[in-house]
Amino acid sequence: MLVAVTADPGGAGGLLADLTDGGPPRRVPDLAAVVAEREAAEHPRWVWASTADVYPALLRAGVRVARCHDLELTEALLSGHDGRWGEPRGVPAAIARLRGLSVPADLPRPEPSPPGFAQEALFDTVSRPAADIADLIAVHAEQQRRIRDLAEAGRFRMLVAAESAGALIAVEMGHAGLPWRADLHDEILRELLGPPQPVGPPRRLAELTAAINEAFGVHGLHPDSPAEVVRAFARAGVQIPSTRRWILQQVDHPAVAPLLDYKELYRIWTAHGWAWCDAWVRDGRFRPEFVPGGVVSGRWATRGGGALQVPKVIRRAVVADPGWTFVVADAGQLEPRVLAAVSGDGRLARAAAAGDLYAALATDSFAGDRAKAKLALLGAMYGQTGGDALPALAVLRRHYPTAFDYVEAAARTGENGGLVRSWLGRTCPPASREAFDGLDPPDEVAPPPGRSRGRFTRNFVIQATAAEWALVMIATLRTALEGTAAELVLFVHDEIVVHCPAGQADAVVAAVHDSAARAGRLLFGDTTVRFPLDVSVVGAYADAK
């Protein structure tokens, strides 16, 4: 059963149309009540322009849905598949393409207002005009036709379903919020930085600034200015291209140690300091806006709040509610295992059946040298073809030629300006396409043709498929947790955090492991490759292994 939905901006009503049975759209004065009734009776797949526009208000009304088809996300996937990555993806743009008209730009989505989902009116998050329901129906039909015409239609349908499920999860995570102790956050900041000051940086940063100036023998240098720091090193006879940590760690100068400390603490103060906590934490919850498929590989991003970049020391403030706990699951060695599955290299797949892929690889082909085995496999996926990696790569190429050739072929395609696809059909951007703006962290950029683009496409086919595995895994886990009190509260690349009553932790752990195994089977069928998870049951997020 398919039901198309549009919500009235600023109101409680909307339009519904049954796509399976046909018939004209009908207006309903209380959209949430009708969706709840239909969901309980039929579990339809809801078809709407954007989950981010419609679903938050339904959740605030106490309505959850099991399935949806997000037209905007699907349009983005199809445009990318056609080599038109990044084109407008809204329903107005899609209907214009369908009718051969001039394609309008997407209306910008407003920046989230901390603390996120605190609005009072039921559907006031819908700040963009609602799509005409006839246009919505036409775009959905055209998307289904385009998918049917794809050679890999079955896999692409899984990608579309997973992307739409991810959109539901993203909104649900923002609605639930990540448990956050503001009092502990304050204690951590005071421990690291000293007390906040009425004007200027906290005491510890002021002390480090003085130490850095003293080491350079100057006054008034601002350590947060890379240009000033580079010039100060130059005056001291040290030439550095930038102030990146790994570059500074190679420099022998008394300013390096306090400068490294300053950079770390300054980042915490500006990105997750007192002002951040005041803006983003309300009622014991941090509620960012998650963006499914926010980067070109299909990994997620956030808009505001920096949820994917919280330093581990600050995670000590992420504490489960009384009587509750966190189940934190992290997929270990995911990308090498994905390479084994997608390449069809039987020997590598047998190694990936083990708990520690690198150790199995070392025993099989690298005379027990795990470090060399890891260097070879990562070098093949990331294009590290020089230095110490060369001998290890030669062993990998000799023993695992099918896997090696898989990433090499992707690299050659990229070097020649071609497009490569993930296992389910997500397509890399054309070489000339710039990344999206306004995401946190920033989107990746597809480099122009040449060796750098070859490295990009070499890894894209693996990283994008790994993102698909993770997406299918959390969609499967969401279904497994239905009917329980457990909540998905954070998803960072290959890691998922579930907040649940302590008495349900064992059942959640079992569901997590089962979902990982099912995701592997759904994507890759009958394969010997395993996708093990490191799972922790902890009271504080920072305690997860």
C-alpha cells in the first residue's frame, strides 16, 4: 500500500492520495490522526517530498511510521546515477525535468534553530511551500519507471528503501535526543580550560597563549591564527606549510608543545564549549539535525551542533538516564571486509570470515606480520602506492589479484574522468562537480581527472558500499527494536548508539549482532565474509571501547 502525503505549512491538515488503489486526493483536517489510523491498520509506505519536512511534526504528535519513500533523496540518487550529481532534487525541479521545463533551484532549507525540535505549532517546521500532490504523484511514478529501467534495478531499490529508512531514523534520533548532562559538561570544561571569563578566552587558553608568545620571543601573537603561527616559525628559521598537527609534531621548537595543547583546547572551547551547551542542550538532551546521505559517499552529516565530531573527552557528559544504559556498537575493519565481499576474491573472503581480518591475512600471506598485512590492504583501498607500502602491495597483488584489480579498475576509471558506483548503485560525482555547502562536517570534493581523482574513486566504491551496509544495518535494527523502549540516539559512520532500559540491554545486544549479520546477507547474499561488531554496554558514551 502506497499513500502520498502533503502537509499544510503552518497547519494541522493536509492531503492524502492512495497510489495503490487510485482515486482522487482527499483533504483531511488532522493529518497526524489520519496517518496514525492508517499506519496502525495498513502499515503503508508513505510517499512524501521530504521526510525532514513532514515527519518531525508527526513525531511530536506521537505518530511513528514504519516505511516511507522520500522523493527528494530518491531524486538525488537517480540524478547522480545519470551523471548529474548535485542537481536540484526537490519536487518542483523533478516535475520540471519531467515536463521539459526550466529547472528551478531548490529552496534552501533553513538552518536549524537550537535546540532543534522545540517548535510549538504542529507543522511549523514546513517552511517551504508544500508540493502539489498531483506533482508529487507524477514524480513518484516517474522515479519508479526510471528505477525499473536500470540494469541493477533490484539493488538500486534496496538503496532507495535504505536511504528513505535512514531519513526516518535521522528525524527520530533528533526527536529523541542524545542524553546529555550539562552539569558534567561544565565540570569537564572547567577541568580542561579553567572557569569561563566574562571577556576573552578561559584561563588555560590565556596561559598557553602567553607560553607560546614566550617561546617565540614575541608579544601579541594569536595562536588561533595559522598565518601568524607560520610566520613566527619562519622568523625562528623553521619553514612549515601549515599548522596541521602532524606537521607540528615533526618540528623541534619549544613553542610546539603549548601550541598543540592550545589547538586542541581552543577547538573544544569554540566547537563544544559553554556557548555550544547553552545553545544545543535542553531538558537533558542534545538534538542535532542529522542529514542522511549528506556527503557524496552516502555517509551522514549534521546541520548545526557538530554531532559527528564530539571529542571523546566531552563524551563523558553523554550519560544514560537513571535505570537506562547505552549499547554502543562499532563495525570493526568494515571497509576491508566490504572489499572482500564486493570484489568476489575468494581467498580474501576466507580471510574475512575470521574475527581479525588483518591477523588472518597475515597468517595467510604475510608471514604472520599483521602490520604489513594492514598496510597492504589499506594502501590498496586508499591509493598509498609508495614508500613502505610497495613491498606489501606486491604481496597483496600476487595473493589477492581479484580484490586488487577491483580497486585498481575504479582508480583507472576515475583517472580518466569516468564515474564509478557503489554496490547498490550510488554514483560518485563527476570530476568537475563541487561539493555541497552548509553541511557539518563539510562534504567531500570530487577532484578533477588525474591521480588524485583515481584515489578518490578507488576508495569511493568501498566507502560508499560500507555506508550502505551501515545504513541497511541500522534500518534492520530499527525494525528489530519496534515495540520496545529502546531508542536509536546516535549514528556516526560505522557506529550506532542505542539508549535503552538496563533490563533490555542483552536483547538489544543480540538484536545489534543479528542486524549486522542480516545486513551482510541482504547486500551480498551467501558470502563467507563476516561483519563483526565491537559492542559495549556502558553508562557513559566515553566508556565504550
